[in-house]
Amino acid sequence: MTTTKDAKKTGGLAGIVAGDSAICLCGVEEQSLRYRGYSIEDLAKNASFEDVAWLLTRGQIPSHDELKHFRDNLKKLRDLPSTLKDILDLLPGGSNMMDILRSGCSVLGNIEPESKGHSQLAIADRLLASFSSMLLYWQKFHHTRQRPSLDTHEETIAGHILHLILGKKPEELHRRCLDVSLILYAEHEFNASTFTVRTIASTLSDFYSAICGGIGALRGPLHGGANEAAMALIEKFQTADEAEAGVKKMLAEKQLIMGFGHRVYTTSDPRSAIIKEWAKKLIRNAEDQRLYDIAERIEQVMWNEKKLFPNLDFYSALAYHFCGIPTQMFTPLFVMSRIAGWSAHLIEQRSNNKLIRPISNYTGPEPRKWSR
Ligand code: COA
């Protein structure tokens, strides 16, 4: 346990154990990641995102029947209540997409509030199925002024998301890339947004309030927003040589290079190699190759200059770009995946709840008397 005196050394709660959890293990020594005991490499190779969402929220791998039933149910939960559509119609067309998801979640909490009829698992599934519908409904409505259909007939969440974004059935390679990316983004123990979700849940607040808090925490560029910033960085350069010079200059000016470094991992992010491999698989033309070469050069420079390694966000940005996904949707995709982990943590927090309320290290003025 950390005392008030130690708190100065642990800015941002780095290295502090803030509670027990049986959901996910970030192996610091071996730089590994496991969800409920399964390695991320095993899951990315053999599981689907629906398998992983079930594993996280229910504790074990679904049987074939459970998976089929789960997918069928998620398909039924994709469409949105008309009141939610009405409100999405009224939100500004130029809104930040994370604000749309936060507002959409909040509105759904009014229409289908947590109650006996809407259990916590039912809400977890509803949000898992409908975040992509909320975002793409809003985007298409403001683009065309017509209510779009949200019925894609796709079997999987990844397929549904990509179909809505691209407006057509996605290529299987792209669908599976997004599926793997959703697996990689689904869970990461006590990161800032998950801890926010648990803190809100610990007050005995409702499911939607906790998830709205998580979206708010994820929106920042030091957390979920890093994938969009990483793409902007890669696209800023014309050649790998230009990227090398530019990144060295940024480092000399003490600028942060988005998509690099991690609070828990010290030498590599185990998720990065998996998504980098996918980005490489998706290269189709000279332009893709140029962006990939620029990214690899940035990776080299960051290692040589700072011993910093790419985190999941860096090559995810490139993989998403190669799938045809617009950059401003990268962080919302993180929400569509992390809802699985947030829900698992919320349920776990409630199962053995204790109000989360740490203490601060006071640095203000000495005691004084009121006088104007
Ligand atoms: N670019 C440049 N320098 C970086 C860096 C980055 N991405 N990440 C860390 N550093 C530097 C810091 O400036 C600091 O240097 P200093 O000792 O000279 O001041 C040193 O490395 C230690 O960094 P610190 O900020 O204490 O590490 P942290 O554990 O607080 O930060 C992150 C972790 C993730 C917030 C940080 O690495 C970062 O901001 N990365 C970019 C954003 C990002 O990719 N976020 C997604 C995380 S999954």
C-alpha cells in the first residue's frame, strides 16, 4: 500500500496496485497480455471478437451454440430506438465522433434505463451491438439528410462496422483485420478509462453513467486518441528519410510522438507485433508501401533515439487506413471494442464492491484565517 509520503514518487498512480481483478494480466516482466488466462497471440489467431467479448463478460469461451446464439442476439440489437435517432438527427453534423458515442450512450440510458428488464449483461450486449450503428447512423444522416438503413446482414460485429463505414460488403481480409484489432483493443486491466468505469461503478451508479465516463477518459490523446494522432504523424511525411529527420527534430523539441511508449510495458507492447503483421499483409499499392516504410522508419528512430517502442495504436492506425477507415473513426473503433472490457470490469467491480476513494497528498497553503 502506498502512503501519502510515497505519493510524490508515483505521479499518475504509476506502478500502484489499485485492486484485484481476474479479467486480464499485463505481464510486465515478459511483456505479455492474457485475457482470463488466454494469450493475446492465441486469441488473435483462433478467436473472433464475439468469442472474446463473451469470454471477458461471462468468464469462459462460448460453446458453438452459445456463440451462434450470441451473434444472433447481437444482430437483433443493432437497430436504434427512434427517439435515439431523433436526437442523433439534432446533434451538430460537425461534432467530434467520440462526443456522438458518449451522447448516444447517455440517451440510450434514458430510453432503456438499467432495471430488472434491462440487466447489466443485456446492456453490455446492447452497447456492443449498437455503438457502430449510433455513429454511422449519425454520420450518414448528416451527410445525406436521409435516415440510413442499419441492416447490413453481416454475421459479425467487425463485418457490420466495416459494411456501415464502407457502404458495401467488406473484403474478408479487411473484415478479419478489424476483427483481430477489436480483439487486441478489447481489454487492458486498470488503464485510465477502465479505472474510470470502475470508479463510477463503485458509487453504485448505473451502467450507462460508468460507460459515458469511460468514453470521456478514452477520448484524450494520451489514451485512445493516440491512434488518430499516429496516423496524422505518419501522413505528415512524404518519405522515410523525411520522417527520420522530422521525428528527430520533434524529439529535440521534446514533443511527444503519439503511438509510442507505454505506462506498463517497458520494452515492447505484445499487441503491436500482431497488428503490424496485419498492416503489412494489407499493403496493396505503392502508396501503402510508402506509408508503411515511413512508419517503420519512425519505429527505428524512436528505438535508436529513445528506446521507445510502438504501442498498439501506432500500427493499428496504418491497418485501419489500409482498410479504408477514415482517421476520425479510429478512436470510436476503440470504444466499439473496449466496451467488452469495460463491461467485464463493471460487472466484476459490482460483484465485490468497495467505494473507490483514495486520498491526496496535500500541497496547498498552511492553515490561515479568513480575511478579505
Ligand atoms: N514520445 C516522446 N517521448 C516520450 C514518449 C513519446 N511517445 N513517451 C514517453 N516519452 C518520454 C517522456 O517525455 C519522458 O522523458 P523525460 O524523462 O525526458 O521527461 C520519458 O519518456 C518517460 O515518460 P513518461 O511520460 O514519464 O511515461 P508515462 O508512463 O507517464 O507515459 C504514455 C506513458 C503512454 C502516456 C507516454 O508514453 C505517451 O504520452 N505516449 C504517447 C501517447 C500514446 O501513444 N498513448 C497511448 C498509450 S497506449
